[in-house]
Amino acid sequence: MKYRPLFLLNVLPFFAVATASILGDFHPSTYPKKVAKCEALHRPDSTIKMIDIHYVDINPSASKTIIMVHGWPSLWSSWSNQILEFQDQYHLIALDQRGFGSSTHPGDVESSGTMGDLVGDLVCVLQDAGVETAICLGHDWGSQVCYEAARMRPDIFEGVVGAVVPYIPAAGNFTPTAALVHLLPRLTYQLFFEVQTPAAVDELNKDVRRTLRATLLSADTPPPEAFLTSKDSFLHGWEDVSEIDPIPFFSQEEEDYFVEQLSIQGFANTLQFYTKGNKYASWDFSHSQGNHTIPQPALAILPTEDPVADWEKASQLLHSAHFLPNLKVETMRAAHWPQLEDPRKFNGFIRDWLDVLAQASALAPEEKHGHHIADEL
């Protein structure tokens, strides 16, 4: 049987076509990629390996740069609507994170993909592109990478936009995933990724298109109730669905591109976000540094209908705002992919925030000049 909520039988085909082209045609395979050669630590034997981080470089002559960081399971092209919106005004860099698509990995998914490692990849890409400072735009786990980038390298990252996942400060004790599932039962799938990583990779790789169709859903195309609740299968809940509907916010070309690119290496090293070794090492590094407050301007865009978690409530539990003194929070009706589900609203939030930053930046030289005169007097 094909899974499709009954109330969408008549409207979904139109909805899928409309959202796929809402901001214009996007042809991911036509964008040339550059390759940054980056050092990566392979922790099991403490050796440095060279990895290739592939990225798309758009409008490099613009004065302001936005680096776009995807989450799981995703690619640079998940920023299609933001590329179409901002490519004429901003220098855009959209990368495939290590282990995704053509971007290689040092080969140790358990411990060689910490937040520090991933921030290092961003810095490497910016250096390769000849960029000194940038705003970091992240989605899902990419949001946490961006927050950590701003925390670790305030000299480079001048602002953060985090979509879906709020800032997760390391100020408190380390909390393993197993301790969270009673509060957030749809995080149970993460235990599968953490504890049975090889089995999870096998399941995800068996049918890449099915994996993606089961995951890239909108608020109007919710998953089965049992999805994400098993510690022994990611695709639990989809067993009785012989063919899952196409990704609702992609054109056929975009879906095919995702399948093609994520089939290059499979999912073997993409689960670095979920392994205990990486999660503990990320917490330990940030916790020991102690500088949990991020003073740069930040924008959090939180969806209200994500099946994974209530991110507004999670943000409150994490006390995210306490560590982000210049935070603006926006909410919108979406599931887990707001930048694709409702790009007009999503882009509007970003543009308004960027406009405020631009106004503040324009005033800054005058303020600095005034202070300079006062000092001299």
C-alpha cells in the first residue's frame, strides 16, 4: 500500500508540484563544485588524513558571505530556495559536510566527526574560498555546527541562523541520548544509530530513495505514528507501506540528485552526529573551554510541527536564550524542513534579520569614530 493521508488525496499532487518550484526552477547538477583539501584527525590511530570537502561557491564578489550547513540526511542542495533568494545580494557557500555526497571522511564514524572537527571543516572551506568572515546558516545538526562555530571562532563567524535545532550549550553535565528518550520518545531512533551503527547503515543503504522519502516530509505529509520510536530500526512504522510517496517539496530532478549523491558513499559516515564517542568528545571539549555564551547576533527559526520534538520547549529546557544575548526567535508552521516547506516565510525571517544586521553594521563605523574622537579629547 502507498502511504498518503486521506485528506490529502486530492490536494497533495498540486502541493508537491507547487512547493518544488515556488521560488523558481533549481537544477542542482548544473552548479559546479569546488574542493577544499582539509586536514582531519583519525582518532583511533592519531593520524592526520586529508579529506575533500565539496562546496558550491556563488557570487564570490559580494561583500557579505553566508556559509550554509546542512544536517542529516541532507546535502548542500537542501538550501535551493535560499540560494535562489539570496544569490544576487550575498556570497553564498553551500557545502556537503564530511561523509555526505562527494565530501570524504577520515573513516572513523565513532569518534572522528566531533563538533570541533566539523567547525574545522567550515574554516577550511572559507580559507579555500578566500573568505575572512561569514554568517553561518545551519539546519538540523548543521545548526549546532554553526552555533559551535560562532562559539569557537568569533573572529570568523559574525552571526548565526539556526533552523530547527536550538543552541545546545555544554554548560551542564553530559546527557546521553538514553536519558532523553523518556522525555522525547521520538529520539529513540538515535539509540539505534548510536548502539547499532553498522546495522543502521545497512538499513539506510538498502534503499536510499526509500530512506529519503521516509525522512524528508512536510507538516502536510506526516509520517506513521510509530516512525522514529524504535531502538532497532529507523524505518519502523513504514513496514506496511510498499511505496512511499515522493518527497513533497522536491522536483523529480532534485529527488534524483539527492539519491544519486547520497549513494556515492552511502550513509556509513553520516551517522557521526549520533555516535557516543563524537557526542561525548564534543561536549567535553566545549565544557572544558567554558565560554558557552555566544555574543554574536543569532536567529533561531523553530518549526511548530516537527515529529521529532517540540523545539520551543526543548530550547527552554536547554536555556538556549540565556547563552545567546542577541537572539531573535521566530516560529513557523513546518515539520523538520522549514527552509523547503515554506521558503517564503523562512526567507522572510532571514532577510529581515539580515537587514537589521546591515543597519547596525552601517552605524558601527560612526559609533567607533565617535568613541575614537572622545578618546583623543
